Amino acid sequence: MLWFVGLGISGIESISIETQKLLKNADVVYLEQFTSPISKSELTKIKKSVKGEFKIGKRWIVEDGKEILNNSKRKKVVLLTYGDPYIATTHIELRTRAIQNKIKTNTIHAASSITALVGECGLHYYKVGRIVTVMNDLKSMTTPYYAIYENALSGYHTILLLEYNQDAKFFFEPLDALSDLIETEKEQKRKVISPSTFAIIASRIGFKNQAITAGKISNLMKKSFGKPPHTIIIPGNLHFTESDALKVLAECIDVPFDNSKNIKKISNQMLEKYVPMVREALEEIAPHYQNSKEFQEVLENAELYIKDAEKFLEEGKDEVAILSIGYADGLVDALRIAKGLEPRM
């Protein structure tokens, strides 16, 4: 028998009576520590609650799973984790393998810091978009960068979980993560993140000394956020009730505002750049064909394609708009080449 049990966000003192009984009756209890840090005092309390064998479930033990599954075939085994047990995909995969091996499984769910922090910040959980983990590696930052971008386009909030390495006792600092996102913006240039972006840093959610601070990144950079764990939220479109709640529940350095309103689709950004460029190139080449009637139709078609691109963009038909400006660009380049001029782009 294999139980997947969540401790919630407040630790052993807030667990259910069912969980207390289970910990006393289990043959083996594995405490998973790689998804969330656990203090020494809390670890001691958990040990005292367990009557059977107690083991620390390091990442490799849970990911490999063989020891846990072998014990579960003949013993009552508990995999204990902070938060809810199925927030971690590793635990879902282990349960799947257990069922495939004819091992009976059961679950005790609990609150997760991910779900809790949204409410603690006063945000609406149904407006949370894709959740991503930010690693201490600038090269990997494009993934969270584009997650923020895609969520913001839909008005959704982005939760950024920060890298935690149990063995190295490493927590990625929130200000370092924000700094890396700004560096990524310099390369990607999609106007997703800037020093004026409104962000929330939720610290130690569920702990007695939890803190929530919100404001422009430039102002957050001047603050110290204390001990981990920390989580960053980049809000999308803020409903007025979210803004009102955030101002009460958090320390707001700046008045909350909408990060989504200035986010544009990549196609829109491309068209805003290329339509004027192609039009300028057409105006530049047109005088070279003043006395060439056979090319007037080509010039007219190029102009029509530019107008079509603008019209389709207004109608929200981005893909057709890009095709139209591409056709116009091709015609203009052909006209330039025919006169011995280099293409503009």
C-alpha cells in the first residue's frame, strides 16, 4: 500500500486527524524534501509523529522509485510532502507506476503554497496562466520570458517558481531572477519585462513570518526580502477587486496596474515595423518607373498589398496581414533589383 500525503503549508501542527493516525500506523514514512525546504525543528516534530521507519526521500529516491515501490508491495508506506502531493509531477509519475505494478494507492490532499499564495495576494486563481520554474541559468530564461508574454496576451497572471536545490541548499534569489528576465528582454525585444513592470514577491507563504511585497521591478530591486522560499508573480490584467485586495494584503510600493495593456502579439510587432518600411521602400523606388507604363501595375499591386496588410491587421487577421506585407515586400524588392539597387531588407 502506498499513500501520498500532503502536509499543507503550515506543517505538522495543522495536519488532519486522519494523517496523524496514518503516520502512527505506517511501516515506512518517506519525507520528500526536494520540492520544499523543511526546518530542523519541523523535521524533529515530524519524526516524533512517526512510529515506524522514517526516511528522508531525496530526489533520486523518489524519481527512481524502486525502493519505495518494493516496500509498498508488502508494507504500508507513506510518501509525505509539503503542500499537496500532486503538485509535483514526480509524485504523479510514481503513483502511475505503483498502479501499473498492482500496488494499491491512496491520497490525502492538502493546501499547496502555489494555490495559497494566489489567494494571499488577493488575486483570482482562475486568472492564473501557465506556471513555470525559473532556473539560475540565463540561457534558460527564454522559457519563463515567453510564458509571461503568452499569459499577459490573455490577461493572465504568471507564477514564477524559483529554483531550489536541496543538496546544495541553494535558493534562487527573486531579485536575481528579475534581473535575468530584464537581460533576456534586451535580447528578445518583445517589450514583455522592463524596470517599470509591476511584480509581486511572495515570501515564506504559510510561515509565521510570511511577507508579500508588490511594485515596479525598479523599486523592488531596492528591497531585501529575507529568507526563502520566495515566489514571483507577474500579474496580467488586474480586476479592480484584485487591485483593492492587493493594496490591503501586501506592502504595495506602487499602486497596482495592468501589465497586459501594452503587450502586443509578435505578428502585430512585426507589422508595425515592416509596413512603414515597405511603404517607404515603395515610395523610394516608384520615381524610377515614372515613364515605364508596363511596371505601373506592379507598383499598384504592391500598394494594394500594403493596404491589405493594414486592413487585415485592424480586423485581427494577423496571418493574412503578414502574407500581404510579404507579397508587397517581394514586389518592391523585385523592382529595386531590376534597377540595380539592393533590396531594403
